[in-house]
Amino acid sequence: MGNEYEKHYSDDGFWKKLGRFALAAGRKVVEIALVLYYTAREPGIPLWAKATIYSALGYFILPTDLIPDVIPGAGYSDDLSALMLAIAVVGAHITPEARLQAKRKLKDWFGEMDGDDQPPTSPAKSN
């Protein structure tokens, strides 16, 4: 994914999008977005990894993307793909702390996770 979407990222835009569309987007999309968000804030994460994350999150919050978010059942599939690609690329930099922060925020919004529902991991790193 190119960095052309990075310019569309902002903390305010990210939280507004999640606040308005978390339930519509679904737990998995929100979970991955949160893991990326908290990973970008970890100290020592390389600039290229931050750029990758902010590009994916910028695409996520962009109201006009490949598949409009308002299409039921399909609207967030392109967002999920972009977020999953970013997870795969920066997976080695995802910390347990970032996963824990995302899990806590998910619990606030969606309630408890069942035993099979674990925060996303990358093929490059699994904890």
C-alpha cells in the first residue's frame, strides 16, 4: 500500500470514524484498527512502520474509498484488507502492550471477548 493515504490520517478523524461506525464495521475491523493505532504510538517504532500504519488508517477513515462503507456486508471489506496488509507488514513491531490497549478499548465498546477471539497477530510475529 502506498503512502498516499497517510495524508488523510488524523487522530481526530480516526476516533470520529470509530465512534460513528464501530458497530457497522464490526469487531474485527475495529480490533485491527486499534492494534495498529496503538502500535504507531509505541516508542521506537520505525518511521517506515508508522507511515505504513498511518496510510492504512488514513484509508480506513477516508469517506470515499474503493468500496463505500455504507454498502451492507461489503462496505468495510476493502478497509479490512488495507488494515490486514498493514498488520502483515508491521507485525514484527506489534507489542503485547499495543494488543492489550486494543483489547481494553474493544471491551469498552463490544464487551468481553470469548476464549477463541484473540487480538490479531501477524504471520511474522505471534505471541
